[in-house]
Amino acid sequence: MLRNYFRTAWRNLLKNRFYSVINITGLTAGLSVGILILLWVQDELSFDRFHGQATNIYRLENRVGTGTSQQIWTTTVAPIANFAKKELPEVKNALRLTGNGYFTLFKYRDKTFNEERTSFTDPAFFSVFDFNLIQGNPANPFPDDHSIVLTETTAKRYFGNENPLGKILAANENVSFKVSGIIRDFPKNSTIDNDMFMPISLLFKTMYKDNRDGKNMDNDFSQFSYDTYLLLQPGTSIGNLATKLRNIHLRNKPDDTDLTYLLQPLPDMHLYKADGTNGGIETVRMFAMIALLILAIACINYVNLSTARSMLRSKEVSMRKIVGAAKTQLFMQFVIETALLFFLAAILAIGLIYALLPSYNDLSGKQLVIDFSDYHIWQVIGLTITGTLIASSIYPALLLSSLEPLKALKGKISARFSEAVFRRVLVVTQFAVSIILIAGTFIIGNQLRYIRSKELGYDKTHVFAFFMRDMSKHYDAIRAELLNQPGIAAVTRASSNIVRLGEQTGNNEWDGKAQGETMMMRPVAIDKDFIPFFKMKLQQGANFTGAVSDSLHFILNETAIKAARIKNPIGKRFKLRNHNGTIIGVVKDFHFASMRQKIEPAIFYYEPSQMRAIYIKTTGKDAEQVIAAAQRSWKQYNPDYPFDYSFLDDVFNNLYKSEQKTGFLFNVFATIAILISCLGLFGLATYTAQVRTREIGVRKVLGASVVGIIELLAKDFIKLVIIAIVIAVPISWYSMRLWLQDFAYRVDVQWWIFALSGLLALVIALLTVSFQSIKAALMNPVKSLRSE
């Protein structure tokens, strides 16, 4: 029986090659794109969930500051981990992870590497997380302070095929490390990802060796520099634990009254913000919805063509019923027919996915691999194909198997009103989705253009920067030498990169500060050339002069003055950390972070020892010679270190890399959705012209013009597209408003975007339908009437 079903289904596919090609093409495109998007979604949702104890691991965070300057820090103080582990029964284990700024150059024999992905951590790192040692002692990964654990790939770089355990790596500062363990390379879906790990006990000894104020790793509650992870007992009350942690902190540092503790689940770190609000999860949900909509469009194509052509197959179905075929048998026949078509489309789709995967990875920034030994791949592919097959096959099979044989044989059968309405609803749905995606591409593109063109408050054109290391001690001589080079317009220095300021502090005071108030600020040490170098505008007061007395002066941005409620600020007292001084200037607000964030309070101060970043502005000509000159200066003072620089334009663009990829993928998905919709519309237009051949012939004999025939065949489809526009506009407006809310500075959603999106969809639909309409209108009426 099944063999007969498949034979009949195959014959029917070959008999109706035109419609089979349309269906297979639409389903192949829909399945391949839908599966690719869902693989991306599945990868995003899998981050950090591979740890066996993931549901009980939390990252410790702090909410600090008051009022509009309140911040959430994902790093904490070092002692809180040990206090939590010792005093709170809810905490099974705790560990800290922090970046390594001390040892970056590592040597083994003739191999030297400048390592940037290195960290200090506690031994518990290898037991709390599933980053197990494949060589070494898991119970004692760091036998002493000069032990080091490497990933497999890192060990291979240094030692090749030699056994790395016990090997000695020489580091800068005349320090050496013995390899005590090897771990597997980190999974691609791990938020934590480093190449080397050193014991945090070495960091503390290095930090506090010359400390004269009595601070150590157990009592320093001022350095918020550590990623702290807690392994909790199942069922722990997170709110109560956060309160206990705050009480421990205040017991050791009573003046931090503005500080509270937060705990973020490990699996949420990748897709949610530090305070638990939506972050990347919005993009994941949006892409998942797009995948489902594209699959739905592909299903709609098949359902529309199958139901529309039901009248053409009515006699076939009737003959089968008369010779004894049961309704169930007919239902199975049509389901298998659909399954066969889907099987062909699925094979083509998987082949297309293999071909497109490298380009897709480049576009999405992923490293997806189709590994059929991974059950997650089978989950995505299997569920997608099965779900799409069920959605496409049930209704057409029920419709065809329920036709009445006597009416069909007499030629008295016609499409029921409900079926015609159903097909129209499906066409409207297709084009509504397409219009929503078109409008989305316009709005995302407008936002990205707005970000690139918005006045930042400083000029970053033709500027490159790097951190000087040992050059900083000789800055004046280097600056003078560089300014003599052709192509260099200006040179300055600061403590951090202006595009993305990292440091924050709430340790400040001013006249009029309320009790318990904390204003979080971004402190930046700059020299006298910094403000004119970046063409920043002083709203009030004066710039630094380079004199020693500048160490007692501050320049604040407008937001800081407003947040502190300081009137007539020039000459007013201000204290930053332990430095008392006066405000000598107010600089116009400038953007020093992503435009997803509002401009925060910032303060410029003068302290040459902190100015480790150098900025070089070129004239826009001879850039290679300028970079070469900077490299020669670098090599003079840092001969063992590679020269690494970045243009500020590139750093700025990297802030919006995610949005740029989202915008480009939106363009691709919208184009594919429109093409699949047009493919279905083309098939329906062909069928309509086919079943109305006699009518067209009669109208032409009676004097109807070609334009009139085209209008007759196209107007019904155009009406459906207009309805789709009416439905799509409010949905796309609402969706894009939600997306834009994630930006503190954003474009307005304007009406013309929706008008243009609808017009494009209308034109595309008209062109698609017109091709078949013109072909039918130009047909010889005598031939069409005779064939009928």
C-alpha cells in the first residue's frame, strides 16, 4: 500500500512539474533559511548551560550610586568571596576571576608570545565550573604561586607535541611559571574564555607587597575588580542572600551605604543585562520569530497552491472514491505526496545549508558547525522539518479527501467561499510579514546611520591610539619627535580610550552634596593638549596649562555639573578620591560609550603618571609612514612587545558591530521572505490564469483590451496586498519602537518608512502578477476557446 502511495505521489510530482518546482523551491528556501536562523538561536540560548551545576552558579554584582548616576557593576571586591564561603551556609563554594595586567610577555626557548587573554583565579575555578583539567591535579591545580594552567591550543603553541607538564615559561618582570595543568579549549558557547590561568594568590602578593596602609586581600573593600562566582545550595533565597552579603560589606566598610548586592544566574549572563532586564534575548526572540515567519510563508505557498488546485484534481479524487478508496486512504495519499515533496526539499535545504554556512558564519559572527553526531543539530533540523510538514500537509489533505465524487464528475464542483477566504488570509499573512521585515530594515538602517552621523562632542577623524607601556616615561621627547614627522598633525595622551571610558568612581565630594548621596563619575587623566586635540568645546572656564598646579584643578562635563546641582561652578571646591581641588572648566557633553547608554558624569584631572594612552592625529595623508614612525618609537622602548594600535573610528564601529550584523541579516531575511512570497503569488497567478482561460477568451472576443484583462486578473491580488499593508503597519511600528527603546539616543519612527515599505511590497506583487496576467491577456482567444 505504501509503495503504491509513493509511486502515485511521484507520478503526480512529475505530471505537474511547474507547480512542483515552485513548491520545492519555496520550501527549500524557507527550510534552509529557517534552520540556519534557528541554529543561531539555539547556539545563543545554549551559552553557559553545559556546566553540570549551572543552575546553582551565580555571578555577584553591585548596584552603586544614587539618583541618575546609579550604576550596576559586574565586578566586586576581593574579600566578599571568602567571607561568603566562611560565614554563609547557603554558599557551597566561591571563586574570583580577574584580568592579568602584570605578566603579558611569555617565552619558551625561541618562542615568544604577547598574551592578552590571561587571568588570575582561585583553585575552585576548576571544580565549580566544568573546565576540568585533562592533565594535572584537579584537587591542587596551583601547587605554588608560580604555577600556570594552559588550554590545549595554547600549550601546543609553546611546546608542540612535547608533554607540557613541568615545563617552564619565562614571563616579563623576570618571573617564571611552571605548567601545572592543561584544560580543554573553551566551548564556543562559553562566556568565560581565556588561554592562561595563574593563581590569584600571586596577584595579591604582587599588589600588596609595598602597601603601607595595611590593606590586603582580606580587608580591601575598595577595589571592585573581580568577577565573583558563588556556587549556592539548591533552593537558596537569592534576595535574603543578597541582604546578608550587603551586611558583611557594610560591617567592613560602613561608608558604602549606597551599595547593594545582586546575583545573576550563570545561564543569564550572555543574554540579559546585569540587573536582569532584557539584553541580547530581545534579538534572539526577534530572530526566532523571523525564522518561524519565513517557515510559515513557505508553508502558506504550499497550502495556497494545493487548495487552489483542488478543483483540478477533483475528478481524480472522485474516481478513486468510486472504485473503493476510503477517505483515510485518500488522506494518507495526499500526506505522503506532501512528505515526498518535503523530503526532496529537505535534502536540497541541507545541501544549501552546507554551502551557505561559511558565509552565514561571517555575517552572524558565529562559528556554527553542522555536526550530525550532535543531537542538538538533529533537534533543530528534525523539529523544523516535521513542524513545517505537519503545518503544510494536514489542511490540503483533508480538503482533497473530502470532495464529493458525483458533483466532481458532473463538473459542478467549485471552490467553497470558506476555502477562498482562507487562501486570501494566507496571502495577506505572507505579505504582512514581508512588509514588517521591509520596514524593520529601513528603521534599523536609519538608526545605524544616525549613530554614525550624530555629533559625538569630539573629533575622532584620522586618530589612532595605543597604550605606551615604557614609552610613557619619555613622553615629552617622543611627542616632540613625532610632531616633526610629516603627516602628523597633533599628539596628546590620557589615561584611557575616549571612545569607551572604563573606570568609574563614586569617591567624590562637593559643596552641597546631600548626606548619603553618591554620584558615579568617569575619571580621565588628560594633558593640556587633550581638549584642543579632540576639538572639544569648553562651555565655561579654562583648560589645563600643563603647570604643576593643574593637579589641584578639575574639568567636569555638563552632565556632572547638573547631577551635582552646582551653580556657577568655576572656582567651586571639588574632591576626587583623596585629591582636593577646584573646578576650572566645564566641557560640553561628549559620548564616551555606546548610544544605548545616556551620557554619564565625567571628570578630567591632571596626573601625568596616569596618562598611559597616546593619541596621534594624522593629516589623512602618509598614514603608513606615520604608523611606521610610531612603531619605531615603540620598538625603542618596548623591544620585546609587538606594536598594537587601533584607529578610533574602528573602535567606535566595534561598539555597534552587533547592530550592524542585525541590520544586514534583517535585509537578507526580508529579501528571502519577499522572494518566497512572490514565488507563491506567481504560482497562484498562473493557476488563476489557467482556470479562467475560457473567460479571458470570451472577454477578448467581445472586445476586452489587454490592459483590461491584466487589470481583471491582478486587482484581486493587489487588494490583498493593500490589506496586508494595513495590518502590517501597526505591528511593525510597535515592534520597532520596542527595539529602539534599547537606545538612549535614537531616531523617530516616521510615517514615510511604512508608506515606502507598503509601496515596495505593492510594486513587487504587481510585477509578479503582471507577468502571468500579460501572458494570459496576449493569448489567442480562438485557441483558448477551442482548447476549453
